[in-house]
Amino acid sequence: KNQVEQSPQSLIILEGKNCTLQCNYTVSPFSNLRWYKQDTGRGPVSLTIMTFSENTKSNGRYTATLDADTKQSSLHITASQLSDSASYICVVTASGGSYIPTFGRGTSLIVHP
Amino acid sequence: DSGVTQTPKHLITATGQRVTLRCSPRSGDLSVYWYQQSLDQGLQFLIQYYNGEERAKGNILERFSAQQFPDLHSELNLSSLELGDSALYFCASSVGVITYEQYFGPGTRLTVT
């Protein structure tokens, strides 16, 4: 069964600090991995999309890495801001006919001043 | 603002009833996706349409159906509603399929009483 596990479940950091969120998956065959940011009650916003051949991708202060061999990804946030407080969701899509995405439960990040 | 519109924003209805959720994709996007987000299940992929045709089907119940019309807007029909169907329903759109960025709408909050 395809699964996506994210850790930690929640994280509290001080403004200006860096943090790293983890995503482990068992989805196979692999098509792509996405990270989304979701503010409470709003639709997710795409941060990065990575295919099998990509092992790192940046979007401003967000940098995602992918290790397709170990089936792990991380999202690193640099110099956190109060506006980074949100849920971060990892989504892995399987290939092979129908491209079905599997969602992680997300990491809830709170940035304190 | 992602450019994806969803109506209505809120919907309160009783068990056993039928409702229709509407989504208008971003201008130029051919692909529409429907997702359900509940507290206990997280985000789940329901179904995808591309240029009017069903492209991929996820965990969509038989009581639920969707379609994409020639003008590319989409509707999600939910029937014989149960308390457990209470959730946020998101629509997303993208230019193409697979690795294209998806833009999410603001969602429709459905409450079944």
C-alpha cells in the first residue's frame, strides 16, 4: 500500500531560525514528489515539485531534497518568518497508468517571535 | 488568489441530501482535480479530469460523481450524504497532467447535520 509519513507532526521554532521537515514514502512506481504549504482553512500552495532525476529544488527560503534510493525527502526552511506558520504537506504521486497522489498528514509549524 | 474559483464557500445540509459543488479552473488550465480534506483523514485525492475526460480516480465513493464540462468548469456531486462527508472540498487546476503545478481554490466547507 502506498504511504507517505511525515515527521515531526508539529514543530515550534523562533523567528529567524532554520528548520527541516521530513517525508518518507513507500509509493511505487515513483512519478513525482511535491511539497505544499497550507494555511489554516485555505487551499494548499505549491512550494516545489521534484521528479526522479532531481535531488534538490529551491523556492526562495524553501529548499527541498529528494533521495529516491532511500525514498526520503526533506524540506528546509531558512531564516524562518512568522508567516511561515502553517501546515507543510508532502505529496507523492505514483506512475504507471493513473497518476494517483498520496498525501502525508503534514507537519504543523509554528514560528514564534 | 490562485485564479481558481469554487462555489459555494459554505454549505450546510442534512443527511440523505444531495449537493453540487462547482469549480472554475484558471484561464488556460485544462486539468481539474477534486480533493477532500477532513480532520481524521487529511487530504485525499478524489478524481481528475483533463479536457473533459476522466483521467484518474482516487478514493471517491460511489455516492460521489463529477464531470468536466466543455467550458472546462467542473462539478462534484455528492448524494445520500452522511455525517462523515463533512469536510473541506478543494478543487485544483493545472495546465497539463503529471508534473505540472496545481493551483488550489479556496475550498467549499460542507457540513452535514
